Amino acid sequence: MMTAAKTIAARALFVCAAGLFVHISALAAIPVQHWTQPGGAQVYLIESPAIAMVDVQIDFDAGSRRDPPEQAGLASMTAELLEKGVRASTAEPALDENALGEAWADLGAQFGAGATSDRMSFSLRSLTDPALLDKAVALAAREMAEPAYPDAVWQRERQRLQAALKESYTRPGSVIGRAYAQAVYGTHPYGYEMTEATLGRINVQDMQAAHAAGVHACRARISMVGAVSRAQADAMATRLLSRLPQTPCASLPPLPSVPEVEPLAQAQEKLIPFDAAQAHVLIGQPGFRRADPDYFPLIVGNYILGGGGFVSRLTAEVREKRGLTYGISSSFSPGLHAGSFSVGLQTRPDQTAQAVQIARQVVKDFVAVGPTEAELKAAKDNLIGGFALRIDSNGKLLGNLAGIAWNKLPLDYLDTWTQQVEKVTTADIKAAFERKLQPDKMVTVILGAAK
């Protein structure tokens, strides 16, 4: 017979499977609440009472940009292995990975950890029923602060990951992606490559040290979306951080500075022999930081250049007019540092030179001349018309809220997003692209085609 908690948990799994949708059309605004806890943690909240659930993301400045180059992958492994068990405490027994998984299943809740280039993140999703939420918050706090880092599990996971890396060397997308990152970022941590060798230099003591150095309560940025009030959210944040070191940030040594991405000094072309039916091409350079004031002109402009699918210039010139590819696109990937601007395409090996030449020329012309008024209107109509799809679930709202928290964006960022897009002009786009892109100094990586 099911316990009351498991009955509620079963309902939670049904709700998760059904999706967590918010009624955006009924919202005149998306009020973001923000406050700083006495210990220094930053909390951001969007109250969404339609469904009795809450989603939480907790971010720390402990991403892969802080990896030692000889141990590339340390942040990712620190986060991944954190989910493989918790150590015993004076009042609670240890939980191995199986027991931990069963504990979360019993609660009908979800917890995860991961690392990107900039941050280490922890996520929690739970029903707000007190019978489940209190237990889910307590278990999340324990897992986040007291990971076991079992050596036997790491030996197994390292072998699995090293085997996966070997397999990735047979996939053209993985091979060109690594070569491109190194060419664009050089010695900057954004270009570090996790390899079998760097994994071999990581042990559980390194993970414990990385966790201890990067995960402090006072440095947390906590984002919450769900059916909780400010008082409830504040209490949850306190409990989630309660097992972490509580040293005030002023007493901690400052985090080491990370240099900015160096601009490219000259054009570079790298050819990678590879037995593939299609040639793979990446063209680009360092782009811009997420905090850059040119953000909106750049994203609107990129929609016109290559981010808008079949209505973009790159698609029109390279695919529609000349039939050189099935698909081509451009994108920016801004972060705390200048993420890359990239143009990507695949083509027949014998058409590679022409496709690359046309793609480069389209980018060069766009930087020099900018978009037309007709292109700008079409881009605005699409971006503004599709804005609701960016925030139509609690999960999407949480992603946007965490972006506001991490990048220190205005609290009315979501409320003013469409207005920011609407006020972009063709002159704004031309000026922003001229400031950010240097078409004559871009990297071109070609895999699978003769020169």
C-alpha cells in the first residue's frame, strides 16, 4: 500500500510529465523579486501560483573557466560525480548512487548538477506540498554540500568517459568543434579541451578541493519560479544553503581573475582530413560578452544574417540561390567573456571552396552595409511574435530568471524585452556589427574536403 507521501509523489511525476505551463497571455507583467540574504546570497523569485510546484536553480562561479588547463573537465566532473552519493553525517547514514536515486523517486522530485564554461549549477524541482517539499529541500541541501565523491565510482565513470571521448573522435561534428574552439579562443579557458589525458589527471581529491573552493553560501545566486511566496522562498534558500560553508565573502580570498578572450590578429584557415560524405565548415571569431550594451542590435541583426532559418541572408545566398548546402546558420554565444560568433554549414566536398567564399562574402557585406528596413521589420515581427514561446513554462521562466541573476540584468528585463527589440534600428545593427566583427580576421575550419 502506498504511503501518503508516495501518493503525492506519484501525482508529482504525473504533473512533471504533463509539463509546467504558465498562462503568459494572462500576464500583464512578470514581476521579478530580488533580495540579498544576511549571509550574502542573492535570491531572485518569480511567483507562479498556477501549479503547486517550484523550480530552483543555484549558481556559483565555479565553471570550467576555472579549470587548470592540465585538468580540463574538472568542473564538469565535480558536478557530475556530486550526484553519485552523499557521505554519512552524525545523524544520517551515507547514501550511494542507487539509494540517492530511490530517495528522489520516492519524493517525486528532481535534483541535478552540472557545469558550463562560466558557472556550476544545481537544480531542484518539487511539488510545494509541505510533506514533500521540506524533505526535497533537505535532501538537496545535503547532496549539494556533502557529496561523497566515491573513488570506485569515479574510476568507473572515468573509463566510461574516456571510451566516449575515443568514440567522439569518429564523429565529424565533435572533431571540428574541438578544433574550432581552440582556433577561436587560443589559450583562454573557453578553449580548453577535455581529453583522456586531462581526465587521467583528475582524482576525487581534486573534485573535493574544487567543490570546497567554489561552492560557498555567500556566493550563491538562487533563482526560483513557482507557487511560493517571498517568505517561503527566503526560507527555502536559507535551508538549501544551510550545510554549505557560511564564511562571509569578505573573509574569503577573492576568486582568481580570468583574462578576457584575445581578439584574432589575422585570418586563419585550418583543414582537417576526414573521411566523410559531407564537408563540415565553421567560420568565426570571438564575439561579445553577455553584458555588452550592443546585445539587442546583435541578436536582431544575427536573426537577419543567419539565425532566422529560411528567411536569413546566409540561407538565401548559399542554399536558395546556389544550392550549396541544405542548411547554414550563424550564432553568437556570449558569456562572462566574449563567446564566439560562428557560421556553420555542411556541403559536398567538391563545393566547399565556393560555399566558404560565398558565406564569407555575405558576412562581410552585412557588416559593411547592414540590413534593409524590410529585413528588420520581418525580424522584429518574428522575434516579438515568438517571445511568448520563450517563457511559456516554469522551466523556461527559470532559465530566463537565472540569466537575469547571473548576468546582473535589470529586473524588468523580461517586461521590456519586446520594447528593446522594437527600438533597434538598421543603423544600430550596422554599428554594432562593425564594432564586434572583423570579417577579414576570422578563423575558418574545414573538415573533410581537399583544399
